[in-house]
Amino acid sequence: MGQHRARAAALIALLASAMPVSAGAETVVVALDGKQVRPGDERTGPTRDMVAVLDIAARPPRVVGSVDAPATLNGPPVSVAVSRNGKFALVANSQKLGPDNKTQPDGVVSLISLADPARPKVLRRLAVDAGAMGVWLDPKGRLALVACAGADSIAVLSVRDGETLERVGTIKLEPKSEPRDVIMTPDGRTAYAVRFGDGKLTRLAINGTTVTRAGDIAVGVNPDGAIISRDGRYLYNTNFGGTPLNTPKTGAVSIVDLKAGRMVGAVDVGPIPEHVVLSPDGKYLAVVVGNGSAGTRTAANFSTVLGKLKVFRTAGDRLLPVAEADTGHNCQGATFSADGRRIFVECAVERDITSYDFRDGKLMRAAGDPLVFESRPGAFGSSRGR
């Protein structure tokens, strides 16, 4: 525990130094949730919600700058969207602390300037519907969609010059549909809302700032988060309860043919698939799997059950297993390095980001200590897209 605190102190010192980002590096942002206090946790009270800018091109990766802002661990780890030019980010948040220091529903999106990555600045906080989780920003950085699970709705937001943010519409879905994520196709003309409550994807047609419903696709049980192939043909989404194509029903990734408008395949991945992310070239899909790992260090199974990082090769309507590795506990999001040779994984119990080397079809933990935070890392966003 003393070692953990020493590492956190070292991080604070690093934040204060505000070192510049490596030349040519992408902009990567992480949301850090300080509200999640659990019985048996090593820390007794809430910490700060924060948004941090990372340099993952550095070895080891490092924090460049940070700012206090509402952030969430709840839902899929996709509550951050970064503009393609790296100049700003949108961060959604689904909870806040009440007067009794207990969490209660919230819905807010922060517009954060990254013009100076060492000193990110909150420009605007916009109230949206309760349970704001997944957020997606179009390639031009002008339109954003936010999945609001607590209100069964999708908020439509307009962004101007990376400096102003306003709500311009709402897509109301069926009661108890509980949308947790929303993702656009590469051309920005279509989006899909991932409905945890009733096992569907809702297709949304986009024309400027006008967004309309255009049909539903059935997937698995409790679909949570998604990613779309680089060519826009296939959507891959996590399912906490598996799919009709899988046994056992403990967790799967669906493959949806967007041209055909239906699920065409699925692979078992294990309990609680938290996140799916594609490599920069689109050839590999990484899946972060909770695997029933502990939520606190004092849990009975802490030393015996670990999370999993699994990598698949994308092959049209199939996913072919390539490699896997053990992770930490209650792990959340992941992101690839720009060259696709390293994967970074957030783990909420350890409050850290750990690096994994991925080369020649092999996956192993990279040398060096993980990057440790005061609060729990809950989502990644990148200027390359999710």
C-alpha cells in the first residue's frame, strides 16, 4: 500500500511538470472516476474526477496534463471522444455525488480544450439526459451523439470550432432500452445506438445536424459497447449475456453485417466483455474481458481470478483468435498504439494503465511499471477515433 501511494505521489509530480507531447504523437485522453467507493476498498473516501492527456508514444507512457472534470466508470469505457485534429475532447458523465457522498444519476457532457495538452481547460459543461455514457464525435468535429441510458435517449449535440457546445435534438427510444453506446460509420452519415436493455442496435440516419431513426437490428443479451470496421461494413459489439449463436451464455462479441442489416456471427469471449477496439489498420480486434475478477483488493478471489485481454484477427464475418494475456481486476478500456504494436489497458481496481506488447501474433506484458492514478480510469479517447 505504501508503494501504491508512492507511485501516486510520483504521478502528481509528473503532472506538475507538464512535459510536452512527443513529436507527431496522437492525442489520447483518459477519464478518471473518483466517485466509486466500495466496501473493502483500500481507499476510504471519494477522490477527484479528472480528465488526463496521455503521451502513449513515450516509453513508458506518461501524463502530459490534467483537469478536474466529471468522469464516469459506469457503462462501456467509451465516454470520451477526441477531435481528429486533437484540439478538443468531449467527456460524458452519468453520475454525481449527492450531499451524503453517495452516487446519484447525472447527465453532463464537458467540452475540454486540448490546444495546450499540458493545460487542458474545460470550456463548457452541458446538461443532457440522465445516464450519459457513450459519446461519439463525427470526423469533422461538428456533430456529437451521446447515449443516455437513464433516459432511454440519444442526445444530439452541435460543436462549433471546438469552442461551443449546444444540444440540437433528441432521439427517444423505447422504455427500458437503456442505450449505453453510440457509434458512427466512417463517413459520418449513419450511427448505431447500442441498447443494453433490450438487445438491439438502432440505426440512425444523419443529415447535417438532423438525426432520425432508420430501423433496428437484433443482437445478443445486454449489448454494451461497439466498434465499426474501417470500411464501414461490419460492427462488432460486446454482449454480457451472450447471443443466440453462442453457448454458454456468459459473454460474447457479435459480428453484424451492416450491409445485410443483421448479425452474422459471434464468438465466446468469457464473462463481462467490457470493451472492443480495433488496431489502426483494422486487422485486429482487442477485447477487454472482466472475467469475474474482483472489484476490490480485499475480495476473496483477488489473487486467483484475473481479467483477460484477448486479440482476434478480423476476417470479414469471422473473428479468428490470435492471442490472450492476463490483466488486472475490473479492467475497462483499451487502446492501440499508432503502430499497432502495443495495447494499453485500464484497470479500475489497480487504478492503472498497463502496457502490452503485441508482435508476431504474441501478446505479453511490456517491461516497466504501469501508469498509476489517484482515481479509477474508466474510458479512453483518441484523435485516431475510438
